Amino acid sequence: MKNVYLLGATGSIGKQVLDIIDNNPLDFHIVTLTANTDLDGMSALINKYHPKYVAMGQEEAANILRIRHPQTEIGHDTLGLIKAATLNPEDHEGLLVNALVGMCGLVPTIKAVEIGRSIALANKETLVIGGDLIMPLAKKHHVNIFPIDSEHSAIWQCLHDEDINSVKNLIITASGGAFRDLSRDQLESVTAEAALKHPNWSMGAKITIDCATMINKGFEVIEAHHLFGLPITKIKTILHKESYVHSLVEFIDGSIIAQMAEHDMRIPISYALFYPQRKLNSVPALSLSEIGKLSFAAIDLNRYPCLGYAYEALEKGGLYPCVLNAANEAAVQLFIEHKIAFLDIETIIRGQMDHVDNILNPTLEDLLKMDASVKEAVFITTLK
Ligand code: NAD
Ligand code: MG
């Protein structure tokens, strides 16, 4: 039985992690759980799983929860997330599942790596911002980082036992998001509600908007660079509207291996939780005869500039990926709150990336400082 330390238990990925654990009760034991503000959601989870420790994003939420659950130890904020990620530091068989959204996942991930805990990682922003710090640290502490993101799970499965030197390209597929059939002109008036309707996947709000701008694909390029140690020139993207091919690996001999499955996150989550085993699940089988045809097309960077910004950030390195992410997090928040238009998201990111005083090997403190200052700049300049 594996101990699980789950950050972001009330989110889209977190709930699916718990669904898999519920279906395999002899394989996992929940030790810690975290959520941001969802009091009722967390109350229900405490009653069901009796975790040893719980953390909430905000102190007020933690205070209310402490009254409801006096037997449970409850923390809050970054220190709470760190404790939830690193409780029982001697438990090296335990697994941290990071299903947080945004940069709040960075510090708890680093702290878990430092105690030698393996990580199943959904929280891609963590690698986007801190991949240069985390991957060498993971190597030093012999920590496995198992990707949950479907594209990276696909690449991981395709690379199985292959020599990384025989890889020509990683090819990451993109659905195109909610507005893939709209022109740039039509994008000027789209709403947050429309952006939140993804054609293929049901996910949390931020990643759904990130899919519509295609910055999500850019984050995945950066994530793939860190996870698989390949240079930017070997990481390609391709439009594949059906989302059945989750990514591909092209080898130097001309072979391309793809991983295919229904678009259901329980498959990559399950692969990360049970690795190296595969486990039976309730996801319907993919019927190729019913699907009939698959389509692939090049991605137009004029149509999706945010994808280009991500390649640029990775190439420039240092603080650039942090700035890209911070500007996006702030802009997406403003868009969801109806304070800016959809196309303002890319303008805000561009504006912040045009004014970076770069440092090539930033420390964690440098990254945290830059994240805070970019977000503040976006909020101040946009809301003045
Ligand atoms: P979500 O918004 O549904 O859930 C996020 C979770 O993080 C919630 O439990 C929330 O309470 C918690 N959280 C948010 N801000 C917090 C804070 N400041 N402090 C503490 N907790 C906080 O998001 P999601 O769709 O589950 O995505 C989670 C991560 O997985 C993201 O990085 C996303 O890009 C990635 N991902 C998601 C999917 C998907 O299908 N949902 C697929 C691939 C990758
Ligand atoms: Mg993905």
C-alpha cells in the first residue's frame, strides 16, 4: 500500500486522483489533503479519508475547518502546502501528487524533492517556472517525477526503454481549444464563458483558458524540455483536433511511435500512480473503426502567438519562463473576472516579456520575487 500526499484534492485532477484511489482501496492510503477555499468539499474529504494533515489556501478557511474538524490538524498558506507535501519525511515509498494549479505548486514540489519523495506531477506551472532548479535537484536526490499531463504521459510511454539519443523529435499534439474554428477578428469579442467550453476535455478554469490561447501548449513544450532533457529544437507541436493521439516520438530511423487513448485524464493519472504497472480502469475503450479518420495540421503562430512566446521564453531562459507564466496567471484571472478582453491576455504577456531584466541562473528567491513583481505590474497597469 502506497501513502499518498495529495495537493489540490478538490480540483479537476484531484477529484480524478481520488476516484482512482476509491476504485483501488487496497493500493493507496491518503495521508494529507489540501484545497484552496472549498470548505464543504474538504469537509467531505476529511470525513471520508480521515487524513493526518490538511491544508487550505487561506487562513480564514482553515479556521472554519478547525471548528468543524477539531480532531484534524489543519494548516494554511504556503507553509501548510509544504507540510502537506513533506509530512513523514522518512516515508520514501510515499507519493506526492501535485494537482495544484499555478505557481503555488512550486515551493512544495521543491521541498518534497529535497526529502527524496517521488512526485506525480499535474501542476505544469511548477516545471515551467522552476524546471531548471527542480530537475537537477531531483537527480541529486534520486527522485522520480512522473508526468500526469496527457501529452507527457504519452511521450513517457512512447520512450519506454528507448535510447534518448535516437529521438529525432518529440511531437506534442494540440486540440486548438475552445476557439480553434474562429478567426483572429472573431476572437476580439469572445467571452470567458465561451472560452471555458473546451471541445474535448473537461478541466479546471485556468487550463481551459490556457488551451484557448494555446499558451497551454507552450507550457507543455517547456515541461517536455525539462522532463525529457531534450533541446527546444527537438520539441515540435501539431494541431490534432480529435485529441486521440496524445503525443508522438519521432526516431532517427524514420519511425514515429504514438500513444492513443480516449481523452480521459484517468488514463495518464492511473499510469503515473501505478507505474510501472498498468491497471484496469472503467474508461471506455477507444474504437478506431468508429473514429474512422484522424487529422493533423501545422499550427499557425500568427493565429496563436502565445505558443511562440513560450518557445521564445524557453530559448531566452533564466527568468523568461517565470515572467511568461506570471503574466499569464494574472491576465487569465483578470479575463475570468471580466476585467479584460480575451486578446488582452496575449498583449499583457507580450508587454511583460518585452521588459525583462534577465538573470540566467535564477535562484528560487529570484523566481518568487519576479513572479510577485510581474503579477503586481499586470494588476496595477491593467486596473488603473
Ligand atoms: P483546478 O482549478 O480544477 O484545481 C486546482 C486545485 O488547486 C484545487 O484543489 C484548488 O483548491 C487548488 N488551489 C488553487 N489555488 C491554490 C492556492 N493558492 N493554494 C492552495 N491550493 C490552491 O485545476 P485542474 O484543472 O485540476 O489543474 C491542476 C493542474 O493540472 C494545472 O497545473 C493544470 O494545468 C494541470 N492539468 C490539468 C488537466 C485537467 O484535465 N484538468 C490536464 C492536464 C494538466
Ligand atoms: Mg496536456
